[in-house]
Amino acid sequence: MNDILHKIQEGMKQLSYKARTVPITHLPEVQEAVGKLIKQGLVNEQLHTRWHFYLDANKNLPEAKTIIIVAMPSPLTRVWFRHKGIEYPADIPPDHFGKKVKESRAQQVLNNVLRPAGYKIAKAHLALKTLAVQSGLAVYGRNNMAYVSGMGSLCMLVAFYTDWFCEENNWQESKMMEACRNCSLCRKSCPTGSIPVDRFLIHAENCLGSLQERDPDSPYWVQLQPDWRNALTGCMRCQFPCPVNKPFLHKIKRGPSFSEQETSLILNRAPWERLPSETQLKLELSDGIYALLGPNLSALIERQTRARQR
Ligand code: SF4
Ligand code: SF4
């Protein structure tokens, strides 16, 4: 194995991260794969715009030669909100909490290896699941989540461009998990019937996670959930029953607690810049997630209060 690649892999291993490389020449295929889905009407244009499929490619580093895709284990995070003297627990899904810290650790590993060798890196805004699956780092589940060995779907992905040329070309056809062959537990659990029988791609336009990203004022989705072990943001229903996730679901990371005052600010949808800096630091949310928090937290409190009264 190339010395640089070996050092990158070792650095990632220390963090329990995993990385794969693909030559930049495959970038048009990533763009084409997404474009094809839009043309076929399988991903609607609005979702496409809101998701991180930035087809204008590697403008951050036009001389890039390689894309490095990294998977980082990411358990559910449980946080607590104090409201009218009662503590309300809430679980935040893998991709929504602590992403910046994890990403910066991955970037640090790459900086430590590539910069001394004279190479540059830049963050890449791409279709991360497509890249992860086509680089062999992940496989698709029937629920269209990316599953990484040793992490299940409880992981985050991040990609970088570099002008270092890596000969190792991991590009391959996307695969569905073997475990999905005779399993449909995720399909049966989906509250909106978004996981079809007759095609691989889920109906993203009905998926609760995507619906909420389009319209943060839709707390009804939370109330739809008969099983309260769902997430504060997004939806985890198709990942909970998955046998492949079994070893990873019990690892729940303890997140911060929010005081009465902080909870009240969130419930009243205080603009981000009006939150105390201490609260901002505690809310290690991914981009765009804060907007969902107020409406979802109201619904969560209402739901938990009703459950306690029963
Ligand atoms: S629940 Fe079953 S079908 Fe769904 S992703 Fe997991 S293994 Fe595949
Ligand atoms: S995230 Fe929720 S709504 Fe979307 S496919 Fe999974 S279970 Fe269905």
C-alpha cells in the first residue's frame, strides 16, 4: 500500500474511522447518478436542491485528483430538556449531532499526512451515500441508508478533495446488503410506506426526515409515531428494527442537558444568534437542524406528557 494511504488509514483507524479513495475522474458518474434519478422523477428537484448534491463539483480545489470519503461511527445522542420542572429525554440521530467535531478530526488526520507531503485538501460537498457505496466503503440497506461494516447505519460521512493522486481506485457498482435479501423489517416499520416493494429507491418525497427538512413546521410527523423511541429530529423508525444495527443501537451517547431557560428559548424558536453562546456550544447540531428543534420539541413534550398521564 502507498505510504501516504497507509498513514491516512492508520490515522483514521486511531479514531475508529474508515476511509476510501476514488479518483476524481469518477466525479461525473456521481453527478450523473443523481441527475438520472431526478430525470426519472425518483428524486424530486426540491429535495435535490436541499440535499447536499452540489453538482458544481470541486470548485474548492479545481486541481483535485482524488476524493477521500470517510465514515465515522456515530451513536444516537440522548439529550435532556427541563420544562416546568420535568426532564424530557430526547434522542438525536447520528447525522444530526456533533458532526463538525467529527469532521474536523477527520480533516486533521488528512492535514497531518497530506500537508507535510505538499498536498492540499478541501471539503467536498457531494452525494455522500453514493460515494460511500460506490467506493466500497458502504453498502445500501433496503431503507436506502448507507451501512458501513462495524458501524451499521449509525455513522456519519464526510468527503474531501485532494490534489494528491492515489492510484488505488475503489470505484465499484453499488450493492445492497446481503442481509436485506430475505428481510423487510424496515419496510414494515416505515410509518409512511416510503420503502417500496417494487423498486430499490425509497419514496424520499414521503419520507418523514425529508418532509421535515422541507418544512420545519410539521411537528405532526412526531405525533404520527406510535413508538416513542423515535428521534427528536428526523426519523429512525426504519433503522431501529434492522438486525444489522443491533450491536450499535444500545450505545447511546450522553449528550447535554438544557435548563428551563434554554428549553424555553428553543421552544419559542429564538433565532440562533440570540441563544447564549454556552447554549450554542451545547447544541452541536448539523446545518439546518436548529430550525427543526423548536417545533419538534413542542411535539415531544406534548407527547411525553400525554404518555405520562395515561
Ligand atoms: S431491516 Fe432488513 S431489509 Fe431493512 S436494511 Fe436492515 S437488513 Fe436490510
Ligand atoms: S426515515 Fe422514517 S419515513 Fe423515512 S423511510 Fe425510514 S422509517 Fe420511513
